[in-house]
Amino acid sequence: MNDHTPEDLEDLDRIMARAEETLAHVERLKAELERLAGHGEAADGQVRVTAGPSGRLIDVVLAPRALGMDPRRLAEAVLRAAQEAQDDVAGQVDEVLTGTRAATSGRARTRPPAAVLSAGTAPAAPPPGGCGRSTPRAPCAPW
């Protein structure tokens, strides 16, 4: 015996459609989050760090001059740059999850991993649209 009415089936269709919409939205958010990267720098741009959306460091770039720094000062600079990068990406994640960042804006601030700069190598250009910071700070050093 079937105790389901046509209205029950319509309700089920609406529930299924809503579930599919929600799943598609979650997939879009996941893809956008995966593209995010936060950037931080210290020691006058001699130390640059990139953090992925989870906060995990994905790139550390030391300019040749940084290698001549006092080890304690260099360690402090790496930590400061890492914390700045993590704060930057955390803010971006918040923007995505609270809807304050347009999902299709193309504003995801990413930069491909870079090798440690060797002596005499010019830094790469910054990503389009600037250094990717979401808050006003000192000007960005060239990437």
C-alpha cells in the first residue's frame, strides 16, 4: 500500500531540488576557498610568506640579503611574515564564508609558489591587482 499523496511527492521534489542547490553552492565555495592565498612580509620585504586557505604555509621566499641577517632576527621576521600571511588568508576565508566576497569576482589572491631567490635574481611581478592584501598597510614590496 502506498500512503503517499501527490503533495508528498511534490514536497520530496522540492526537498531534492533544494539539496542539489545546496550541494552546488558548497562545491562553489570549496573551489573558491581552495584558490585563496594570504601573503605576508617582514624585514623590509626580504622575507615573504604565502599561506593557503587552511593557514598552512605554502611558500617562504628569502631574498639574498635576508640570509645575512642575524639568525634570531631572521627567525622573528619569518614568524612575523607567516602570521601576517595567515591573518590575510583568514580574512579572505571569512569574506568568502560570510558572503562579503563575490564568488565570481575573480579576486582570489593567489601567487604560484616561488623558489628562494638566488643572488642577482630579480623578484617576480606581483599578482594582478596588487599584492593581494585586503587591509591597508605599508606598500607591498615587489614579488
